[in-house]
Amino acid sequence: MAADPITFLVLGTGRMAHRHAAALAKIRAAPERVDGEPVPVILGVYGRTPARLREMFEEHGADFTSDHLEGSIARYDVDVVDNCLVNRLHHGPLMQAVAAGKHVFTDKPLGATLAESEDLCAAVLASGARHGIVQNMRFQGGPQAAKAILASGELGRVFHARVVFGYYVPARVTNRPPWFFKHEEAAGGVVHDMMAHFYDLLEWLIGPAASTHCLTFDGIAEREDPASGPFRSEVEESCSVNLRFQNGAIGQVFSSWVRRRHEDVPTISIDCEDGGLLITANRCWVQRGGGPLFFYDPAAEQGDPMDGWTPVPTTPRDPFEVQLRAFVRCAATGADYSPDWTEAVRTHRWVEAAYESAASGREVSIDGA
Ligand SMILES: NC(=O)c1ccc[n+]([C@@H]2O[C@H](COP(=O)([O-])OP(=O)(O)OC[C@H]3O[C@@H](n4cnc5c(N)ncnc54)[C@H](O)[C@@H]3O)[C@@H](O)[C@H]2O)c1
């Protein structure tokens, strides 16, 4: 006998909506089981453009599509609203879902502003519904393997961590949605977008942060939206963020949309007293003990920096499937989900602290950190 179905309504027909719908289609094909019983998943999609809705219907076999948000929540007896709209359309639709008593899952950031995130979190805690936030990087093979090694304690005290993220977005914005450069829809630049991932990821790996410092760089002022023409970029496009952790470690994150080279997202190195880690999305290397000692000789070839580093077995996975599968289970059983909206609010407070630091030039902490 199958358990009661869980009906999802994915909001949006863009990049992330496709990611979420594809993950839900995989879960529908191989259902999550609770007490041995499969939990059927029903997939609905809300969007404003019929052609885009048709694409979602055909590519992911959506069970229903709708261009009317309130109407579809009621008509299809939706259990979970999953928001993949632009940042400025997180608060309104999620508040509607919470008011209708639905479970809520959303891509990051929770709200466009900290006030919106706090408002959403307070509302969902009062409602008693399950709530989840996408933190896909936590659930990829590389970070999962690194977390297990760090948690075992075998590498000893963490000294520092360094994250490098970036790629080049030309003036004519063709390799990411142009709205990310517009304040009205994005509500912030690369700090808002990428530190919503990296504050979370670094606290999850290393422990609670104590303070942060941030420098920003504006990037390319005159940009072009292929659909609507020239516009002025209204957001910071690069940042250099420092963190101090409560356990004494320090961290640095460099993020940029105008960086010429790119790495895997994320790429992190962590240095510890008894070894180190190099982490990419689906790979992880560990250095245990010392490794070959480096001697600087300006006249000599300097050797392979990966000497002494061993690959750690990892399991490549679709992090959206992992997160949504766990959310199906929580919606079916009533169990708590993590990462939840209280964690999203904490990350958003750090993002605000980064902006405050960029404005004041000072290192900033958050209340209760
Ligand atoms: N987890 C990640 O790695 C990751 C990566 C990229 C984006 N995101 C987040 O996912 C969300 C969506 O980003 P995306 O890259 O998919 O953007 P996108 O531009 O591809 O999709 C945005 C969606 O919002 C819809 N939309 C915009 N204005 C609308 C309106 N007025 N009414 C109804 N629908 C409207 C668009 O039609 C589209 O379906 C954002 O919050 C973003 O921060 C997360």
C-alpha cells in the first residue's frame, strides 16, 4: 500500500525551477519510502508564460501546470510550495503558502531582505509547517566527504579555510539571468547571491562564525540584457570576505562574476594542524600528517602541489534530489528538516553583516553569534 501522496507546486519555469522539477521527477520515479511504503509525489508547476509551462510539462512530465498561483494552491490540494522565482518574489508567494497552511521549501535566499527572511521565518514557526532552504553545496560529494573527515577530528584543529568562486559574465549578459545585476529583482549582488551559500557552508564545515569583514568591487557598469537592451549594473560584482570563527580559525572567500578563470563550484581548501583538505563539488583530497615539505628555491621547478594529497572516495549526487527527497520524508512524517528557515535567517544575518562591513570598513558580528 502506498502512503498518501505529497503534491509539490514548483514556482517558476527558469533554471532552478527546471533543477527542482527534474529532481522531483526522479523522486516520483523512485519514490522515497516511509515504513517500507512508497510516498507518491505529484508534480505541479506555476509559471506566467504558457510556452515555458509547456516545456516544464514535457521535460519533467509535470502532473499539472498553472498560471494562477493562489488558484492552483487551492485547486490541486498542494502540500508543498517550492519557490524558484527571482529573489524579490520569494516573500509574497511564500507568505501566501504559509498562510494557506502549506509546507514550504525555497531556493536561496529565503527573502530578498533580512526583514523579509525574518518575517517568513516567524510566520512558518507559528504555523507549524515544515520549512526548508536549498543549500545544495552541503549535499555534494566533495563537501560531504570533507565534513565526515573534519567531524572525525583526525585532522586536529582547523587553522583556516579559503574559498574561491568566480567566472566571467561579459557586458552582454548571456551566461546567467540578467536580473542578477538589477537591484529591483535581485536585491543585492554577488555578496547576496554567493555568500548565501558560503557563510552557510563554512559554518557547517568549521563551526559558528564570530565576525566578518567584506570589501566589494562594482565590476562592469554598462551591461546589456539580450532581451531588453542596455542597463546599468546596480550591484557589486566581486567581493573579498573574511571570517573569524568562534573556534579561532579564520576564513576567506573571494567571489566574482568578472573573474577570468573559474574553478568547480565550490572549491575550498582547509588547513588543519594534522593535515588538510582540498574540496570541489564532487571531489575531495586529504593530506594526512605532513606531506612532502616545501622548500622555496626561486631557481628550481617547484614540484607538483598535489604531491602527498590522497583522493578521498566520494559519491557524486544531485544535491537537489538529496534535499528534496529528505523534504518529502519530512512532509510525510512531520519530522524536522535541516537546513531550515532558522538556519536561512542566520546566513542572511551574516550577509547583512558583510554589507554593513563593506559600508563601514569595520569587522562586524551578528547578534547571538
Ligand atoms: N541554489 C543555487 O545554486 C542557485 C543557483 C541560481 C539561482 N538560485 C536562486 O534560485 C532562484 C531563481 O533563480 P534562476 O537562476 O532560476 O532564475 P531564472 O531567471 O532562470 O528564473 C526566474 C523565474 O522567475 C520568474 N519570474 C520573474 N518575474 C516574475 C513575475 N513577475 N511573475 C512570475 N514569475 C516571475 C521567471 O519567469 C522565471 O521562471 C533565485 O532566488 C536565485 O537566487 C539558486
